[in-house]
Amino acid sequence: MTDTLRATEDTAADPGPVPFLDLAAQQAEVADEVLATWQQQLVTASFIGGVEVAAFEREYAEYIGVEHCIGVGNGTDAIELALRAVGVGRGDEVILPVNTFIATAEAVSRVGATPVFVDVDDEHLLIDPRAVDAAVSERTRVVIPVHLYGQTAPVEAIESIARRHDLIVVEDAAQSQGASSAAGRAGALGRVAATSFYPGKNLGAAGDAGAVLTNDAAVAGVVRELGSHGSRVKYVHDRVGGNSRLDSVQATVLRAKLRRLDGWNANRRAAAARYAELLADAPGVRIPVSRPGNTDVWHLYVVRVDERDRVLDGLAAAGIGAAIHYPVPLHLTGAYRDLGYREGQFPIAEASSSRILSLPMSPHLSSAQQERVAEVLRDLTSAGAAAT
Ligand SMILES: *Cc1c(COP(=O)(O)O)cnc(C)c1O
């Protein structure tokens, strides 16, 4: 009796270090079935393409609710191939939010087009449709809503702007596997969507992987050709492509994890609700809220605090893994200096970049761990509030 009580108290008082994301716990859940299939693959030596890849593509297309899923090498390639497949190239402009992972912009640059950055909305830090409308020019061909942090971007509003200006919507769904809004599931809302299965995403492989999703059979065909040396039939090369394919080793992991994705996303939603409760009255902590009608999959749980760097250091000192997504808005990175943007041009993204803080979030986060995070965070932000 005393022992049981003690054990409970100990866990509650000190859950130990809290990792930003507990990937080992995810692997442990799927290890047995993955290892059995990997063993078969070593024997049959089926590594590129093959039944596991085809099965995953079918299952993921069905899960998202689109006709075609084409597995590719990674998420950055997925965006690039999606852009090339809809005909974007040199001289074209592509509108994207300035608060995203740099890969969204890199893909635009790699097809020879020019990234045109727009600000985000203060409430959700997602691409702002009004800013998109204002940024459209004669040369705009595509707009990329990024479903950031596990939320669905306001695609309905963007679709109506796109229709008015004859633009193509290409979704960046790398952070939103399983998310949806009133309009439907993220990844099924534009002409074509790109996603990433980088290990840390909600649906992650055991290495690099990605996919392109679409209902457009012609686009699907071009993506598949481009990713396989421009050929449909071996050694018949109809266009200059490259090499970007999903392999069997990754497809096996993805199939096992896809079966658990809804459960894992539900755990993330429960964890987000618990954080919201624990942090409701924490001084100086602005907690994230989901867009109305959204089923958020909480890829990241991003709060905003004053003196963010001091708070981040304090969390690290207490063994809590926190991070920043993203510390520098894209227009202020060295990579995009040459585009000629100025500081002050995207006030919301710029102001939030010094305040955002991603707390530990994963399907396997325990309530004891969350209580610990909230307690340390509250101490750190109260100290700041007291000093001012
Ligand atoms: C991860 C990510 C990508 C790129 O995916 P990779 O598989 O790492 O190439 C693109 N966009 C966003 C928003 C991402 O989070």
C-alpha cells in the first residue's frame, strides 16, 4: 500500500527529463511487425518499389481521400515534383507564407520560380488569405497554403482567391497528416498536395520519405515519371526527370504507423487539451487555439511568451526539450536575402518569431510529464512577470 502510493507520488513529482518528441516509444509499438517484414525483404531483395510501396500508396490515398498517392524520396522533393507537374518553372511566381519550414521555399527555387512571401494571421500563424490576395501579380501561378503545426490552413478562402486569379493551389501537408477542416482533409483540398514522412512528422518513416497526393491522373502520372528518371517504361525516357522514390524499408514502417495514426493523433489532441488546462492561468503564456471547424493534429504545440530565449534556456536546464518553429522568418534568412525583402515587411511573422516556443508534444507524452512542463514554464514566466 505505502509502496504503491510512493510510486505514484514519485512519478507525479519527477517524471525525469521530458523529450521534445518520444520517437523511441513510437518505434517500440511497431517494432515486431516491421522487423518481420524487413526480414522477408532481405530475403526477397525487394528494395525499390514492390508490394509494400504499392500497398502503402493505396492505403494512404484512401486515408486522405484522394485517387492517387505517389511515394517519393522526401517532402521537399514532393513539393518540387508537385510544382513541376502542374507546369511551374522559370519566370513564374509562387505565393507562400513567410512562417514555414524553408523547404516550402526551396522547392519553389529549385523549379526556377520565384517565392513570393506573405504574412500570417496573428491568431493561428497560418498563411493570411488577405495577404495572398494582395500579393497576386501577372506572373503568379501557384499559391501554397502550409498546414502548419498540425492545423489546416484556410484553404476555402484561398481557393476563392485562386479561382478569381486562375491560380493553382498546391498544399504543403507535411505537418498535417490526419488533420481536417470543414472543407475536408488536409492533403485533399488543392489540385495537388505534398507531404513529408520525415521521422518527426505525425506519420514518420525510419529515414527520409514523402508523397504527392492528387485526384488529377495526369498530374499523378507526371510526378511518377519525374521521380523515376522521366520514364514510365524502363529505359524509355520521355522527359528529363530524376530519382525520388519511396523504398520498401520505409513503406513497411509507414504502413505499420498509418494503422496507429488516428489513435496517436487523438493522444496529441488530448495532450493539447491538457496543456490548455494546465496553462490557462499561467502569467504571460499565450496558448494556441485551433481554427474553428478544424480537427487539429497538433504536430507542434506552440505557445508564445515574453523573453522567449531565457524561458527556452530555463526549460533546457530543467531537462525539458523545447524548440522554435521557426526562429527566422524566411525573408530574413541568408538564403533569401537576394529577394530584396526588408525587416518590418511581415510584422506578424517577425513579432511572433521572437516569442514562439514549441513545447514537448507526442502521442506518448504522459500527464506527469505535461504537469512538469507546465510547472517549470509557469515558474519561468512568473519570474519574468515579477521582474518587470
Ligand atoms: C518537414 C517539412 C517539409 C520538408 O520535408 P522533408 O521530408 O524534410 O524534405 C516541408 N514543409 C514543411 C512545412 C515541413 O514541416
